[in-house]
Amino acid sequence: MGAHERAVLIDLDGTLVDSAPDIVEAANRMLGALGAAPLPSKTISGFIGNGVPTLVRRVLAACSLAPAVDEERAQGLFHRHYEDTNGRFGNVFPGVVEGLDALRRAGYRLGCVTNKPEKATNFLLAISGLAPYLETVVAGDTIAYMKPYAEPLLHACREMGLDPALGVLVGDSAVDVAAALAAQMPVYIVRYGYPGPGGHAAVGMRGAVFIDSLAEMPALLSARAKLGAVSEVRYSSE
Ligand SMILES: O=C(O)COP(=O)(O)O
Ligand SMILES: [Mg+2]
């Protein structure tokens, strides 16, 4: 089985792009518009991972604005401010471009699976220069399901015409681990992202292989393929 038949699906926020500064700024502008004081950036970063509706709900709860403030109104404010902050303060993480280049050279097919809404995702991928690497993008509102459901991962494989059994996910949070396990894909977690409640020690992180950089992926995947080939030989000779 060649590398060209394999899909590497990659999360966006906290894995490809350090987008927390943009998200924090938009969330705090939303709070300002609601007459509330800003939250520390670390608090808001800890709320990233399950998509915008969950982020806004968590921010409102942290400021004791729920249920007094209408969630949809707050979401509308967030989206409006995020349109202005998206891609302005964040950066592509170190090792990402090297990793994507190396994976592409090795023949892997690349896709992005994110819980960020599609419009904001496409804009961020375009201005950060990452869009040309990604054959397919499945965002938070592309289909009816987000991670931690398996569907977005399976949908990305379908879009690429690949068997999900040939896919792996690289992400940064417990949401990614859960989605990958649901889709029965191996999962690699970057140590630098936004892991969510409980951090990397959380039970939800079990089953993940931790990496420091996307640039480690080609070597890890080729080691996995060799291991797979050895066990296939063993099985067939038994
Ligand atoms: O929008 C979010 O909450 C997280 O997005 P991600 O799936 O790219 O990490
Ligand atoms: Mg993420």
C-alpha cells in the first residue's frame, strides 16, 4: 500500500494555526458589546475546540451572563467581530509548513477537518498560505455533525475518494481524540495546541500519540506502515 493512498487529516485551530489570539480578541469584543469585562486570554483559549456555539456558551457562563443574554445574539456579535480579527493576530505554528511539504513530497493526501465555521476557515487557510496544501476542507458547518462525531472525518475521506481505514488525524484536543477513535483512525496530538479541559493528562487524551511538530509526521507514518507490513507478513505466514 503506497503513501499516495493514505489520508492525513489535520485540525486547524491549535494544530495548523495559533488562532487563539484572534478568537480571544473577538470574544472579548463581544463581551465589551454586551457591557461585560474581558476575560483572560488563557480562560478563553481553554474554551476552544467544540466550535463557536460552545465557545460563546462557555464565555457567557464564565461571565455569569447566561441565561440573561440571548446566545444567538451573542453568537452574532462574536461572528461579526471575528470577521475582523480572523487571521490578524495569530500565526502558523512552527514546523507546519515543513511538515505539510514533507508529507506532500512523501505522497500523502492532505485534508483539514475543523470545528471552525466554513467561511472563517476558508479565509484563514487562504491568508495563512495553507489552502493549497489541502485537498479537502470539512468545517464545523459543512455537514450536520462536528467533531467529536466521526462523520466529519469520514466525510473528508469520502471527498478524497479514500477508505477511512487509510486515514489518520493530527489534532490538538480531546475532541480530536474522540472523533478519531469514533472513526477508528490513529490520532496524533501536538503538544503546543489547545487541549481543552484537563490538558494533556485528561482521560479524553488516552489513545493519542503526542508530537512536538507536524514535521515529525512523515517519519512516524512510515514507521507505522513498516510495522503494519511486518504484522501483515506475520499473519499471512501463520
Ligand atoms: O472552532 C473551534 O472551536 C475549534 O476548531 P478546531 O477544530 O480547528 O480546533
Ligand atoms: Mg484544534
